[in-house]
Amino acid sequence: MEQFISVSGIAAPMMQINIDTDQIIPALYLGGTDAKGYGAHLFANWRFLPDGSPNPDFILNQAPYSDARVLLADRNFGCGSSRERAPKAMREFGLRAVIAPSFGGIFFNNCFRNGIVPVALPIDQVKQIVQAVEDSKGLIGVTVDLQTKKVSLPDGLSFDFDVPETLRQMLLLGIDEIDQTLSYREEIDSYREQDIKRRPWAYLAPTVDIPS
Amino acid sequence: MQQPQTFFDKVWSDHVIKTMGTDSVLLQIDRLVLHELSGSQAVRALAEANRMPMSRGQVFTVIEHLISTRPGRGPIDSVSVSGPSMIEGTRVASKKWGFNFIDYNDPRQGIAHVVSTELGIAFPGSTLVCCDSHTSTVGAVGAVAWGIGATEAEHVLATQALVQMRPKTMRVNFNGQLKPGVYAKDMILALIGKIGANGGIGYATEFAGSAVRSLSVEGRATLCNMSIEFQSKYGFVAPDDITLAYLNGREFSPKGQAWDQAAKYWRSLPTDDGAKFDLEIDIDCSALEPQVTWGTSPEQVTSIDGLIPDPSTQKDSEARLEAQRALDYMQLKPGMSLLGVPIDVAYIGSCTNARLSDLRAAAAILKGKKIKPGIQAVCVPGSTPVKRAAEAEGIDRIFIEAGFEWHESACGMCGHIGDNRFANLRTISTTNRNFKGRQGPQTRTHLASPETVAASAIAGCITRAQRS
């Protein structure tokens, strides 16, 4: 995982409910197995006009929000498709955190694996942050600190948030999750030895040999 | 005496390898299903990290997301620009690693979630994951199944396990019996309308009640399929006689003595009397009418005889704004009747509603009729076995004579991957998402049951099926 301790920067309000991952990156741009190359298509249908030029009405095309590090949204952000290119596209664009009342569950998990912290705050607190951002014409920095689990603004406004502790630790330390799990190999093997006696039908031997 | 447990409690605790801190566990994964759109990313990442799959017999790959549905399709045909390389990449990797591979021309091919129950890849009490949010579909056979990202899939490939937070539990009791012409699709749309597209965040949902017990595994699949549309990652129906009868004899189901042993265990899994859920919801099915969506979220839904609501009647200011944006996109006005709204496209397909019972329900409406001239009508069966079974019954002839196109099985036009044929058009569709642009640029999608879609294709507008 990409390490995340704290981020401060421009926050872009996109206060809509149910922003789905088809909007974050349309299926048309999911092609390829590369780890990168998706940031250019972030919010493609909102960010660009049909002729491909930037849509001047879209917030991420407007200064200072075009440099946003943090996104502010309403409930159920990232609902819909499991596509991991959604947080990948956000990360490539430069976003490191999303603050919203709630998140689609698959998207929520995918964020941690792509260097983005999904911060759940009650809607009235999100609205207070939006108000402060808009009052400053977007110029104030919003800080998301995973160490202290606080969102703070320069005027002293500050909100505590909670994230799953296991994922938080992995992000703070930038742990490789697969390496960590493989370090439990003995426990995995011992579970499987017991389980195969109890539920033999759950285990399938490979049906084909791997060509050498 | 042991505390009464829910079905989910039992399956979850059976799969815990170890606890991780206070909120997560390392969970054994019984089945990993990959497809060429996102599974290919996981396979590539694994190879680049120089890691080996831990238990390749438990891994399945299916070609279904990007492959063309065109009759006579070839091995890399796709409307997606990167489709050919992703299909071929998945094929090569599957053979290299020796996964259980179902290619485009395999007689077992189809949409992963349809194939997973048809072949008995999913089974009661199993944990099954796939890089697709509709993986919960296979909860129809009592699997605990959910969609994951490609990085999580790479983790499963390498460890056959996944770090997961324990969700809360919800039970939705669909009580009473459905009227004729009302289907599982109408049940799930009505539920989403009631609790909202965010109503299930953080929950695993058990579907129960007399109306669910009466559903076939295929109907249960439609219910479980759309649990992610109210943001419950997991949706399932605990196993019963219908489940076991369905699974007996399937390719990957246990056989002989092993079947007896498995069946005994599976029968111990249903929720105990008195078990506690974090949330219970009751829906009266006897009064339920066919449902059709009017907006750009599955929560924006009403009975087919209903009027498009005034945004001012939505529950809060955010929902009111969203309703207005949805109506603008859908080119609809508050107070309009949904009945009679002209459609351009009728689409029957997807992991939601393209199984044999769905095609039969549509065929019963289409038999001896013609669709309205000018309408594009497309049927994409959920799997190749479904297609073959439908053809054996003459259902393909009914569709074709009515004016439908009859396609090969795949995910097709449920999502827009490059074919613009539905651009700027209004569709009525048996799929699961009416998001903006989901079926094409500016495409306006209304979700409904196969029966409603078939009736609307004939009328050329949103119509309630006339039942004889």
C-alpha cells in the first residue's frame, strides 16, 4: 500500500448523493491491464464536453479546484461497480482523500489499496467544511490526518473521524498487504488442513497441469 | 446451550483463519472467479510481483465482460478497443496458471455469476469473490459472495484469503405471495425504493420470508444480484430443499457420499430461531405491483401504474436536487405517468434477468406478436446453456419472429464499453443499473422485469403486460 500519514490541500466540493463509479470513470475507459493511465479519464463524462474539450462548468476544471487533493461529496459516494480504476483515476489526478457521509463498500476497500483515505463524517460536518471552503473561494487548505484521525481547517475547525484500524495501520506504515498475509502462512496452512477434513467439497484439485 | 446464530454468522465464523486487530479478520476464500476486464489486471499484477497462485483449483476464469455477443463471434471479437488484448491475455494467463478456464466457445460459457450457479462453482456456505459488484448474485444458492477490486483479487490469488471487516447483518422478510406478473425484479426494486441506494451500507443481507422461499434459485439470483444496488455487498438466501435440488448433479457439486456429507452440513446453516439481526425489514409482497425506474439511481423507482414524483416530495434536500438532475437527464417531468412513455430500445440480458425462466416469461408475452416497428429489441441470454435450452424450447424463434435480435451470451450492453448503438436513446432494460451513461452516451435507461420489457417492446412504450 502507498503510505498515507497526512495530506493538506485544496478541497473540491461535489455535493451530490450517489455519485457512482460509472461517473468516476466510465466503463469505456477501463481498457488495459496497466496499473496506470486512468487519471485522464476521471469523471470523463462530466469533465469533458462531447467534443473532448474541458467542460468549464465542472468544478475540477476550475482554479483552484483543478489542484484538489481532497474531494467533498454527499452520501453513498462510489456506489455501483467494483472497478478499481475509480480510486486509481482519483489518485492519478492527485486526490488523496474523499470526505463524505458514507461510501459504497467495494469502493471504500479499494481506496485504501490506492493511497486514498475515505473519511466518513456526518453530513452537517461535511457541509461546514464546504461552507468554509466556499467562503475562501476554495483557497483554504483542508487537512486529513490519519495519524490523529482528524480533519482540520486553518480557522481551527476540526472533526474527528474513524476508519477501520487494521486498514489504518497498513496505510500509516505503507504495508504490502500480500506480504503481510503470507507471513501468516502457517496459520493459513493449519486452517486449510482442518477445513479440508470438515468441508472436503470446498477444495478442488487443479484439473489441468501447468504446461512447462 | 449455544447462542442462536444467523446463517451469515455461521458461514463467516467457519471461514475465519485469524483475527486481525479489533475490526478485521483474515478470511478463507473458497472460490475466486475472474473475468477478462478486471481479473486480467489481478493476474498481471501477480505475475509482475513474481508471485504464484496459492490454490489454482479454486480459481475460475470466464470470458464474458468484453467478448462480443454477435452471432458467429470469434475468439477475440469485442466492441471494446482493448477487448482483444484483454481477452487474449486472460486466455493465455489462465492456461499458463492452470486455472479452471471457460473460454468464449466453451458450451458452459456465460456471465460469470450465471455460470457460477449453473456449474455448482458456488455452493451453500461457500465464500466466493469476483472483481464484479454483482457477485452477490450467487448468494442465490446460499453462498456468501461479494465483489472485490483487482488488488484484492491479486491478494486472493496469492493467499486464497482476504482481509475483511465484519459487516452488520440485515434480514429482509418478503412476506406473502406475489401476484401473477410480479417477479423477483419487482421485489428487489421495491426494496431499494423503500430503503434507498445507500440503505445497506455496511450490511450483509439475508433475504427471507414466504415469497423468497417460493422463488426458484433463478428468482433468488435476481434478488441477490441487486443487493449491491442498495449497497449491501453481500446478499443471500439460506439453503433449503430448492437449493439442494438445484445443485444436485451440477459439474462441480460433490457427488455420491461426498454429496450426502455436504448436504448434511448445508442443512445446518440456515438461521436459527431467535437469532438476532442488526436490522430487520418487512415487505408485504401481496400488494406489490410491477416496478419501473424513472431516474438515474435504482432507488428512483415506482410502481408501473405510478406517476413520476415531484422532486419536492423527496426525503431531503440532497435527494430533491438529485431527483431534479435525474429528471433532466431522463427528459421526464414530474406528475407524468410512466405508462405510455415511448421507448427506443428493449433489452433483455445481464446477470440480473437473463436466465431461462426470464426468457420464458418474456416469450410468453412475445409469442405470436411483433415488436413496434422502429424499436431496437435485443436479447442476450445469461449463459450459453441458457441459450441452448431456450433454443430447444423454441424460445429463440418466438423472440426472432417478434423482431428481437438473438445474441450469444456475455455481459453485452448492460454496460457501455464502446458500442454507441444506444446513444441518446431511451431503453427499457432487464439490467441492474440506470446510471447516467451506463448503456451508452446520454442513454436513458428504465429498469424493469423481463415481462414488462417484452410488453413494452410490443407497445413501443412503457406498458404493463396484459395477462391472459
